[in-house]
Amino acid sequence: MREAQNARNNRAEIVKALSTGEALFLKACAACHTVGEGDKVGPDLAGVAQRRPRDWLIRFMMEPDVMIAGGDPVAVALDRRYKGVTMPNLSLSETDAADILTYLANREKLLAAQQEKARQANTHAAHVGHHIHTDGSVHEHAPEARRR
Ligand code: HEC
């Protein structure tokens, strides 16, 4: 019983984090970042949770200016790579940053699922093409089309 209750609470918390994270991302980040659609003003954030430790990400989201000024090597290298713009300090709370990470992870899962679907559709199309090629009637029609 207790476990079911916990699972339900966790689920509700995740859903809440997701919607807060999404709203924040769209409002405060989407002008400069995409998730899986390539670099914009700043880097594409797809896969960022695999590239960097969670602590680093939370800290960077909360105070990129402080980290760059403080000489954090990764932050400094990023700032050099994205010339002309430095990510602004958006006064995020730690909860804001964590909610955004939840949203990013979910977006990635959705993207991966879409890509897998597209891959399966392609495989299917290739199969169909193959069947047409081995179909006798298609071969009979082809020379006629060429004689035109
Ligand atoms: C005005 C543009 C701008 C806005 C708004 C912005 N960023 Fe950034 N962001 C950047 C730039 C540029 C970089 C690269 C580092 C630098 O030059 O400061 C960056 C880097 C990052 C990184 C590090 C990426 C990596 O590859 O390690 C993360 C994470 C990030 N931003 C998250 C966010 C989040 C979350 C928000 C919204 C709360 C946000 N950014 C809002 C421009 C922006």
C-alpha cells in the first residue's frame, strides 16, 4: 500500500517538475537553446546530461557568469566556443534547474522514441521495395516503360 502511494506521489511530482521545467525552458531558454534541433545562440542541450555531471549542470544553469569568471575550465571553453554571447544569469533556483533537467531528459526520451519509430518505418519501406523488386509483374512492366 505504502509503495503504491509513494509511486503515485513520485509520479505526481515528476509530472509537476515536467510542466514547470517545460514552462521555464520555453520562457527563459528556448530563445538560445534547442533540444535536439542543433545549436542556436548556445549549444544544443540534447545529451547534455550525458556530457556533464548533474552538479555541474545545476551550478552552471544557476550562475554561468560566476562559473565563467571563476575560471571553470569547461565553462570557459564553452564561452570561447560560443563567441559574442555569454549565457546570462537568470536567477534560477536549484529547484528550477532540477525541473529543467527533468524536462530535458523527457524531451530526449521522446526524441529517441520518434527516431526509433522513423527507423522502423524506413526499414519497413526498404522491405516493401525489396518485395516489389522480386515481384515478376514489376519486371515485365519495366522494359515497356523504357521503350517509350
Ligand atoms: C541569451 C542566450 C542564452 C539563454 C537565454 C540561455 N542560454 Fe544557456 N547557454 C548560452 C550560451 C552562449 C552558452 C555557452 C556558454 C557561454 O558562452 O556562456 C550556454 C550554455 C548552456 C549550458 C551548457 C551546455 C553544455 O554543453 O555544457 C547549459 C546546460 C545551458 N546553457 C542551459 C540553459 C538553460 C537551462 C537556460 C534557461 C534557463 C539557458 N541556458 C538560457 C546562451 C543562453
